[in-house]
Amino acid sequence: MSKQILILGLAAVLVLSAGCTGLVGPNPRVVEDSATKDISLSKGLVYNVNAEIQNDGRDGDVTVTAKLIDEEKGFVRDQISTAVFIPSGETKKVGLTLDGDVGRAYRYSVEVR
């Protein structure tokens, strides 16, 4: 009987701690994003991705990841991440650059965690 109570107690602690993770750290979300493409003599096709990230949680570091995805084949052509500190309730603009191949069609995505 005491073993069952211990297991139930541990399960309750795990559930409660999992539900409170948003209270401990940042809770980022992408408010707006855009990309412009350009041709560089040294790199070829370049996507300049801009994102506005809002932190609805506590102060902390947020990882922003941009991906350049090949439209035809579906694979990630380029990916870059950066960590930025965003205070609670504030918004920060982040710029990232992705490299592609001239003559290919791409789409981009922005993720935060």
C-alpha cells in the first residue's frame, strides 16, 4: 500500500512540475517574420530573415532558428540558430541570413524555444 502511495505521489510531482515549466523560464512566440532574397557574388542566393519575437514568460534566453527549405524536394538547405536574451513581456527583433542555390525555389520558417 505504501509503495502505491509513493508511486502516486511521484506521479503527481511530475505532472505538477511539467505544468509549471512556463512559470520558470521564457515563453517565446513569433509575432511577425519576413524574408528578402538577394544575390551575392560571393555566396550566391541569400535570404535575409527578420523575425519579431515576444516573450510571454519570465526573463531569459530564447533560441531563434531559421530554416531554408527546398520547395521541390522538401529538405532543409540551410539552418541557423541564435540565442537572444528577452526580458519578460518584451519583444526583440532578430535577423538571420540563410544561403541557397540560385535557380531553386525555397520557403523559410522561423521557430523559437
